[in-house]
Amino acid sequence: MAGELWLIRHGETDWSLTGQHTGRTDVSLTAEGERQARMLAGKLTGRKFSVVLTSPLTRARRTCELAGFGGVAQIEPNLAEWDYGAYEGLTSEEIQQDHPGWTIFGDGAPGGETIAQVAGRAQSVIARAVGAGGDVALFAHGHILRILAACWLELPPDGGRYFALSPAGISTLGYEHIARVITRWNLT
């Protein structure tokens, strides 16, 4: 049986502060985001991972580096954030002005990925992590990690809507007996 999957969301960015959907735009961490990432190092000290995977986007790679795992991390393209298409850079409130009641999990984004495509990427990451044969660290983004958690639990991918993740939050997925479970969630 595989070890735990450690889901580590990147630190704060200017866009996470304003609530803008930040998919493929390669924004950097704020000074606070860098501080948060350095604090992760203390929380992860002594932790041995079979493999460390990071999104190719700068905010996740920098968080991984400041947390002390940059030297061993492997880029995993499937950990990139949801492609928000036409909604990239917009807040939910801005989108709801034209589409009342809109949510990314229920309605998606024109010109971006479907939730099924994001879930397919998440399932690929899960398969790679389980095959690693021990604890695995995943440095990535809020929505991809939330969908990954839903997939781990064998929920529909839109079940990710129920798992809020803060910048630099740590969550773990593991097993209780043989059942897949959440073992920690959104520790900051």
C-alpha cells in the first residue's frame, strides 16, 4: 500500500489576495507568500518523501524551493492549475455579473479545461504517487489539489468544491485500513 500524499498549496500571490482565478498565468509569490513558503520548511523538517512533485508554474516551484525541496523536486505538468480560459484573472464576483450563480466546479470556463479534463490529470498524478511506494509531496494549486482530493476519495470531481485550501496550506491523503481517507486538511 502506498504512503500518504502530502498536498501543499503554494504561498500567497497578488491574485490569491484579490480572489482572481489564477490558472496558467505565471504569477510570483508576494513577500508574504515567500514567508509562508519558508515556514513550510519548519513544518516539513525531517519528513522523507519517496518523490516530490511540483507544478511547472513559478508560484508552486518557488514554494517547493523555499520549503526545502527544490533540489529533489520533479516537474509534473499534470499538477498545473485548472486552465480558466476566458475567466483567467477574473474574480467569481466579476463572472457572476454576467452569469449569476456561476461556480467553476459547476459551470467551468469558456475556452478553458473541463472539470473532467482536470480530474483526468489528477488521476494521473494519483497513479504516479501511488506507484512511488511511500509518502509523496505534491506542490501545486488550490483547485487541482481539491479535485485531486475528490478523486482520491472516489467522489465526483466537483466534490472538490467542499475542500477549501488556504495559501501554503498542507493536507494529507492516506488510508484507514484499506479505505482512502483525508488524514489532515488545510493546516496553516
